[in-house]
Amino acid sequence: MTVDPAADRPLLLLPGDPLRPRRPDPHFAAEAAAAQSAGAVTALLGHEALVAGDTEAAVARVPRDAGPVWYRGWMLPANRYAELSAALADRGCRLLTSPSAYQRAHELPGWYETFRALTPHSVWLPCAPGRAPERAALAGLAEGLGTPGGPRPVVVKDWVKSRKHEWDEAAFVPDAGDTGRLAAVVGRFIALQEEYLTGGVVLRDFESFEAVGEARVWWVDGEPVLTGPHPDTPELHPVPDLTQVAPAVRELGLRFVTTDLALRTDGVWRVVEAGDGQVSGLPTGVDHRPLFEALITAGAGYPLVLRSGRVALRALLPATAARVADGEPAGFDWIDGTPAAATSGGAGIAVRAAAAGHYRPGWGVFVLTDAVSGTALGSIGFHGPPDAEGSVEIGYDLSPSARGAGWATDAVRLLAGWAAARPEVRTVCALTEPENVPSRRVLERAGFRFSGEREGRCAYEIDGSAATAATAGAAAGSGAGAGVNAGGGPRS
């Protein structure tokens, strides 16, 4: 296959059409188009060959030495995913989700402990396809479920899927104390799953949810990058509260995962399922580009969020930047209600760069936010990627209500420190009008030095060692610890 992956982008691997292998599988054709629109480089995988165990044929169309790879395709058993990982490694490609990370996200025992407080109480028992556990074993498994003194309804599933479309027959048990009914439902579930049974039997406390539909949230490096309806209820668009879920996702420490959330009748959002983002179905009726833009950025090794002290800089990727350029809040809680004019203008520059093919992941615009409240205070970013001499220019803007509180200084220190630590950067520079004394003071407080005039403006510069020292000193002074932390938690 004659694909030339861009040096600054990961490869996105999608299933090919079994009948026309040079084209994406029809189920993923729209997804492939959205990914390419977002700037992704794609390649095709032979899914049928993979599940048949012929990994060499499966990856024959994947370019060699492509580097980092995201998979987006049909659900795979953990052992097949491991075989895919090995076959790609033999071609000089590296799945960004390792086999152990895939299994941890894909199968309930891997993620349950992290989400224990946010998801229905669950217990499980390993078993092989076609071999249901004995009634006594099921009764013992169910003992700790439900509330004593009344019916104890439970839901039956395996480590990955349920049979909710055969609800009364193979999914729901009105009372786990009725061991005969429990055994019958489990037995029917195992019979219907046939060889596709994964891991064994899971019993979960039944919880009642409002009829508002489930929301599926997509997380990349611990950040929510896309929220949409669950594929089973595409007409319902609930907006979940992620306050409790986000810390748990970051604690999980996996790079690309999904959470399905439902609103319990007491008003609490619950995690009803987690999954590996590579094999979770995308919702219809929403723009998928933010997801692929996030995957491109993170897969290329760039942060979606930079944090230090009270500041969090959130990457404003092209699809969202287009909305900010039009003056929309675009999902941010702006201190003055909407983005400032200069912030919208900077976002428009990023959008035009993307349209012209000049956009580089990691070297665009960031929204400056309060790390605690999430309030959007302004923007900061790069005028483009580093030039041949290793120089990169930054610019920044604050909403009027955020000025005078040191936010710009903290943001400049953070972004300059991150940029200066990149191997391709030697100098970070900024230009400001001579009469703009507040902006000059921001740069000086952030450790920049005046380097002369350029095109009638004052030029300031900072090199790597000075930027690192300024960032570390500011972080230590705030009690946040030294250094720059890219958001998302530990990588798998």
C-alpha cells in the first residue's frame, strides 16, 4: 500500500471492505471520511484474515515503519488484539493502546475497581463458552448483591456484552434469591452467546434510570473530547455531568476509552459501561472530527491539556476553533459569556491554517482556563510550528474580566516552558507593541528578555534553560510542584 504517513501524525487503521479491499468497510466509510477531513492518515486492515488467525495477510496493506497507530474497527477478542499488535510491531508499527491496556478497558474486571463507586455493584465468575456455572455457584456469587429483606434484581452479562434485547429471557433476573430463575437466565445467556462468550458471567445490581437515554463520552489521555448519544438511542441527546467521572477516568490511566452514562432516578449520573475507544461505536448525528483531531494530536505526542498550578491550557483543535472563531462559547464557560474578539481572531487563524493544510498538531491555540473552576479566561498559542532555526512565536489574549490577576503571566510561563523543552525548539519569542506596557510586563515576569525591535514592535525571547527555570520556579511558588504536566494521567 502506498501510504506515506506524515511525520507528525499517527496512522489510523480501519477495516477494509471484504469485497473491495482497497476501500474501507462500508460500516466505517463515513468514519474514514471524517478522519481524513480531520487530517488523519489512514490505512486498511483485513479484519476477516485477522479473526481467522492470518495476521500476516491482515496487515499486508499497512505501510511499514509507520510508527504510532490507533485502531478503529470491529470489536476483537483480547488474544486477537494481541496478535494484531505483534504483527504490526513486525512491520515497524506500534499500537498506541497496548494489548494489556485494551483488555483492561474492554473487559469489566479490568475497569470495575476504578469505577466501583460510580457503577452498579458487580460480581463475576469465569466460565467457558457453553458451560454455565452450577446453580450453587451462582447462588453464592449473588449473595452480596442487592438489599437484604426484599427482591434483589440483577442484570446478567459477560465481561464485555449483555443480551439486553432479550431482556426477560437472557438479561434480567427480578430476584437473585430465586436461584432457579437465576440459573435459567444465566444458562440462556450463555447459550445465546455461544463461542462469543467473553471471560465468564457477570451479575450486576439492577438500577432504575430515567428515560433520557445514555450518553457515550469519548476520552483521550483523560480528557473528554466527544459526547454523543448511545448508538442504541441516537434520537436522545442527554448531557451528562462529568464531575465525578473525569477523575476516575484519569485514575484508570488508559489513553483512549469510552464511558456510557445513564441518569439514575435519584438524579445521579452512573457509569453503566466502560470500553476501549478503538472498538466502541460512534454516535450518529454529531460531528466526529473533534475525536479524530484529538487522536491525531495525542498520538503525535502532543498534550490536549497543559497544567501547572492554577492554570490549565486546553488545546483548541480545528473543529472547535471554528466555533470559537464564530464567537460561540463552543462548550467553554467564558468569564465574559463569549470569547473575546482577539481570541476569536486567533481561533480563525488556526482554522484557516487547517483548511490550507498548514496546521500542525501541538502548535496551535490553547484556551486559558482556571484549573479549578474550568472558567475560560482567554487564549494563548503559537503562530505556527518552530522554524528551521528552532524559533517559535507565541501570542496571548485575556478576556477583559480576567485581566490584572496574573493569569497571562502564568500561562506564558507554562506554554513557553513546554515549548522550550521540545527538542525541535531553541528559542521561544513574542512580539508586542511598544505602547502595550502590560503585555511587556507579562513577558518580563515570565522570564523573557528584550531582544530589540522587529517591524516596529518589541521583540522578546527566552531560551530553554531560562524557560524551564521560570516554569519550575512559578510552580514551586504556587505549591503545585515543579515542571509542566501534560494532562491525561499515566500512559499505558
